[in-house]
Amino acid sequence: MAYQALYRQWRPVDFNAMVGQEAIVATLRNQVASGRIAHAYLFCGSRGTGKTSAAKIMARAVNCEHPDHGNPCGSCESCQRLLKEESLDVMEIDAASNNGVDEIRDLRETVKYPPQNQKYKVYIIDEVHMLSGAAFNALLKTLEEPPAHVIFILATTEPQKLPATILSRCQRFDFGRIPVHQIAARLREAVEGAGATASDMALQMIARAAEGGMRDALSILDMCLGYQSDVTEKLVRNVLGTADRSFLFHFADALRDEDPSTLMQLIDELMRSGRDPIVFAKDVSRHLRALLIAKSCPDDLANLLDLTKEDAAEYIGQAEGMTQTRLMNMLELFMSVETDLRSASSPRMALENAALKACLRTGETDAAALNDRIRSLEKQLAELTQKLNSGAFVSAAPAVEQSKVKKMSVKEAAPAQPKTAPAAGKDAQEAWKAALKILERTSTGLYSILAVAENGKLISGVDDHFVWEVNKDRDVYIVIVKKGIDTIIEALTQATGVPCTFEVKAPGRAKETSQTQAEADAIKELQTVFGAQNVVVQDKL
């Protein structure tokens, strides 16, 4: 006997064998048991969810001589004939190839004749959305008032394409995607029935790849069993062309750390192993979705994704280093690249471009990217403040080294009388813009703060001393800017070609001018005589 595919071998023959459609099965069984059988049904849902199987079971159930609580008995003459497909009273029509008005007119003529051996004549019209407009119009009257011995069962994956006049004449049942754990349980039965073995993780991978379709899952399992009788995770990955879990976590780590070198190496390794870029982009999208769920609702992650507690903890740990905004941006980017890869002349270049965009997100200047950076910096500042308040960094202040004395400003050595700083001139503004371009490449965090006008502005640039004032209600950036003051001075020095100094001010404070050369020489002479170490003078009582 010729080999029969697994999805045909394991097609359910009664309602008890249906997987994942409990509400629909209960309704259909009750209708058969009570005799309240409708004249037209519409089964909707994605591929492989059991629409055609339910239609065939329903056709046997309504014609069964001894139904068992709405289930076909499978042993009577009617059930045997229908199981062997020897009866002419149940007709399965493919609307994709019989979509013309002439075929529907022929059907209208045949429905007039009573069944030969069964109680009902059942017409199963698969992919009914493929019928033409004229064919739908020809079917309307017959579908609304068919003879008492006729039942129509329409099946479609796209119910939105059906006319409202057809939908209103049918009882509609929506078949949902089958949960992963139920698909895996069915696959386990198929593996044992085939006398083979399979690991639980391998079956879970097949169930997830099937995306809720039992037929797709059984087809993938059939291909795996074609290689060997022991189905392992490695075998499933080779059949599906997907990357392993550790590879995806490594790739996501590189995205989080903004490490383009590692990303390029991983993509090169992926392409050398012969993986499909489209499949990998889909895998990355799923991984980022898991991280986004872990970030948004970590307590429900294990239930939403059918994960173990250990796996859920791993996702939650990796998501800690990313913000929700960035995860959403990266997910949107890789979802769009899935479509672009199908028409790209060089899929590898498209994948690399998407990876670099996701990695170098700080180079973007749009509001969303800047807000994301600000949130990240505010989080770091809050953690630093909490540690300071808890005393984690309390220690004795070290003595000032003699080599650092030259860098001390007048305000640090001896407070001077405040003076009003002149407004930044044209040359200073140009130098500031040049320094910002340098910061955009070297320190995008500082750039994202200093380049936004709402955060502050340059108020002085005299004698190579630049003063940047924080706007009102933006005092939080003072600590961050002061932390990176050396980087800013280096950028200003590079932009102007001469040594520069930089100062950040809070709003509302008096502006000060830079120290003069005479003041600097005087301070240097005082430090030579008395030493550079700070001295605390206290009066004795």
C-alpha cells in the first residue's frame, strides 16, 4: 500500500478526535443530537485548524444511523461508505477551480434530486471565497431555501471576501488557532504511532513553527521522520532552517550592547551555515516580541509563550537592559525587513542594514530615539542617586594631585565675584555646532541632551571658555553633563583647535566669565608657595 502523509493518517474521524475547537465541537454535537440541524454552515479560520475535517465529520454525523451523542458511530453502513468515500450523497467541491457561474448552475440542478443512500445530501464547498460575483449571485436563492434533504457547508480562510448576503444565510463558526501544547500532544501521539521517538523540546519547536495549524505541524514532523526516526532539536532546526535559541540570545545581546562588529560576525556565521535570511528575520522578530512581553508583563510571560520558568527568567533577564520604546522600534524594524527580504536583490545586505539600524539607534535624531536615550539616562541617574543616598559610594575625598592643579578653575581655588557673561557670538556658535557633530559620533548620550533646544542652550563662548545653561525644570541633566565634561572639552578643543574649558550652569544663576591669565598665574604662584592641598581653617573658641 502506498505511503500516506501523516496529516492524512491523523485526520480526525469523529468529534472526539478534534483538537483545540471545543466550543464549536460541542455546538455541532448538540445540533446533531437534538435534530436542530441548519441548512447552511460557514466554517472560517486559518489553514490547518480543522475546517474541512469538521465538515466531513458533520456530514457523517447527520447521516449516521446510530449517532452517539452527536458523534458518528463509525460502524454503520452509512459511516463506512462515507469513510471510504464511496457515497455520491456527500460532495466536496473546490471553489478555487470551480468558481464560475456555470458550475454553480449545475449544482443548483443537482440539489433537486433526493439522496440515494443517505438521509441528507451534503455539499462541502472549500475555499468558497474564490467564487466569482456571478457565482455567488447564482447560489443565493438555493443557499437561502434549499430542499429539506440538502445541507451546505462552506469553508474559507478569508470570510471578509464573502458578500454580506451569503454571510447572513449561514451559521458562522470561527475556528481559532490551536494552542502550542495541544499541537505538541497530538504530535506525540503521531510519533508513537509511527514507532519513532522525539524530544519534548523538538515537538515544542514544531508546534510553534506551525503557528496554530495542525496540518502544518504534522507535515513538518513528516519531513523530520523522513530524515531519521529520532526527532531532535537540531534536526528540527535543520529542517526549518532556523537559528538555535542560544544564537538568538547572543544576537539580541549584541543589539542591546550596540555592538556592530559582533552583529556582522553573527550574520556572516548565519549565511555560511546556509540559513535563510527571511526565516532568521522572523526568528529575531519572535525573540524581540518575547523580550517586549517580558518587559511589559513579566509575571504572565510563561503562560503567554508556553515557556518554563527557567526560560521565562532568561528572557526577563535579557529584557532588563532595554527600554520598551527601543524593543518596539527594533520589533517594527525586523517585521518590516521580513517583507523587504522577499524582493531584495541581496537579502544579506538587507539583513545587515536592518541589524545596524537596530544597533546604532543612538545615531538617529528623531524625537522617538532621543526620548528613548533620555529615558535610559534618567534611569541611570536614578540608580546612581539611589546608591549615593544609601551611602554606597561614601569614602574619603582623595588629596588633589599636583599634576591636576593646572586644570583647577578660579571658582574651585578661590571664589571670584560673579560677572555677567556675554552672549555667545557667531564664532562661538559655529564652534559649538562643530563640537556637537563630534559628540554625535563619540558620545551620542551627551549629544542627545546638548543638541535639544528644550534642554538648554549655549550662553557664552568667550576666551575659549564655553558656558551651557540648563533650561528650567531640566536640572536633572546637570549631573549627567558634568559627568561627561572631559568628553565635551575634548570635542570643543578638537573643533576650535585650541585648548578650551566648559561649564554647565543651572537656570537663574549669575553667569560668570572665564578666568584671566593673570589670575591663573597668581593662583599658580600661591600653590607653589603654600601647596595645592586644600586646608580647612577653623577658629578656636
